[in-house]
Amino acid sequence: MSAKYEATVTAPVNIAVIKYWGKRDSALILPTNSSLSVTLSQDHLSTRTTIRASPDFGKDRLWLNGVEEDIAASKRLINSITTARNLRAALEQKLLSEGAPAETVVPLSKWSLHVCSENNFPTAAGLASSASGYAALVKALGVLFDLPQSTSDLSRVARVGSGSACRSMFGGFVAWQAGVSDDGHDSFAVQVADRQHWPELQALILVASDKKKAISSTAGMQTTVETSELFAERVRSVVPKRMEAMQRAIAERDFGTFAEITMRDSNQFHAVCLDTYPPISYMNDISRSIVSLVHAFNAARGRVAAAYTYDAGPNAVIYALKDDMRDLVELVTYCFPRDDSTLLEAFYPNSFAIF
Ligand code: 2P0
């Protein structure tokens, strides 16, 4: 039997508090602005990917949640795998040129791959999986190929699969620096702080709808770049200041500032979507009532004790510190009762509540 080489990794989901929306280069996935996210717990939300390489495999193949996908139909998959393979080829070349015996340098860059990827969160939850999916793919390729590149370097490879994936290469608090270059060498993710830096911070996911979104992020952001006047203002004068203020708030564990910027940035992202022509509307009536509920909760506390944020869909992610989260979960279950409240309890504190 031929030798088989294999790697298994997991990668987490991240939720942006300063949103990425807009590309200046669609092929290389270079964003118009920097963004910042919080990585969620891998126990509840992550992708687990195994990659095996063998000289006996006839071609690259990929199974997603048990169903085979056509790799050839996805330019992004091809881009990520090819970029990682090129790094491996360069490594093999370097080892050989440094005098390593040929039999010790396994020609993995020339072998075909079998990729098996599974999400540990229900597809019905309607949560984006491209970030954890591409991050897991690239992490696994990095381990399998024994690549010497740093995590930030590898985040560039994840980025060419899906922009937000570069942030899922790290845990904790992560910034994606937009960069200014045409080749994307300066557009990568860096860890701002690790998870232990702020252990009291918790996230609650409220699933308002499990329907697939009508307009994909990729298509939506392109139309925004082309048509929204508000968007240009956001990129030019709002995001740079917020990136600085947010990093300061995280460094100082200043929840009030963290929360206010998070809500304002979510609101502005959705305002920019509405300013797109034709307009894009991702939030629904339940999303909007959760916004009101969070503001009412904060007003009752006399401080900013919770923050909502919404991506390209109606589901809310709420951030709060541990003590406030306990009360907020009670309030949410009271205002949005459901029969199967055990689901919420079971996953607390990194909860799902499905309406
Ligand atoms: C974010 N979103 O920062 C923002 C907020 C959605 C709203 O990243 O085209 O799936 O693959 O680069 O990464 C969604 O965009 O888009 C996204 P592509 P991606 O999390």
C-alpha cells in the first residue's frame, strides 16, 4: 500500500464587530476597508476538516457535510488549494536545494487530495459557514504540507477562498488589515487579543430565520460598491476611526465602548445595504424587535450592557458580559417563548435560541 499523509484540524466561526463589506479586487478578495471580529467558541460553532494526500488519488475531491462537491466548479476552492500547493512546492524545492536527500522530501505538492469537511452546527441555523470552512481548509493544508508560514501569512491563503475566512485563522479578537497593495501581500489577519484576555465576554446567537438569504454577500457587496454614496463615506471617514477605537476598547476591556461601536457599525452596515440601488434588506421584523429589546435592556440598566450585531441575514448575535448575559437570556426567552427552551439552556453560554 502507498504511503498516505493526513491532517485533521478545526476552525471556528467569527462574528465581525466592524464589518467587512466591499472589495477593491474581486479575484484576490481585497477589501475596501479593514474589519475586526470576535472568534466564537469552537465547542459550539466550528468546521472540522480532514485532508488526505496520496499518489494513488486520481484527482482532488471534496465532501462537505457528507455530500461530494465539484471542486472544479469553485474558483475560490481552486485558488486556495493551488496557493497552498505552490507554497509546498517552494518548500520542497528549498529542502532539495539545501541538500536534503530526495527520499526524505515527500512530493506532496504533486499528489491529489481528498478533503472531508463537516460543520458542528446545524445547517438549519442559517449561519455562514464559509469563514470557518475556508479557514479549516487552509489550516489543514498548512499542517499536511508542513508549511513554515506564520498564521498571518496563511490567513492570506484563506482570504482568497472567502474574505472573512482570514479572520477565522485565529481565536480571540482578530483584525483583518485591508492593506493598500495591488497584490494583496499586506491584506491579512492579525490577532488583537487572545480569548483569555476577556473571558467574561459572551456571545449569544438568536436565529430569527433559517431561510437561505436572497442576496449573497459576494453579490450584495459588489452592488453596494458600485451604487452606494453612503458606502464611500463609511470607508473613507468612519471605519478607520472605529478600528482604532475598537482596538482600544478591547485592550481596556471597556464593554460600554465595545458595545456601542458594535451596534453602530452593524446599523451603518445595514444602512449602507439600504442605500445600495436596488436596496438590500437583510434584517426582518424579528431582527428589529431584538434591536429594540436590547436598547430597552440597556435603558433599564442605565448603561450599555448588551450589544447586537447582524451580518448578511436576519439572525442576531448579542454580546454581553457574563452576569448581564444571564439576565438577557431570561428576558429573551420571556419575550420570544418557544416550546423547546431546553435547546437554549443546553448551549448556554454560547447559545442558540431558535425562534
Ligand atoms: C463580515 N460579512 O465582516 C461581513 C459582515 C457579512 C456582513 O464577511 O465574497 O462571505 O467570500 O469575501 O466573507 C461576508 O462576506 O464574502 C462577510 P466573500 P464573505 O463578517
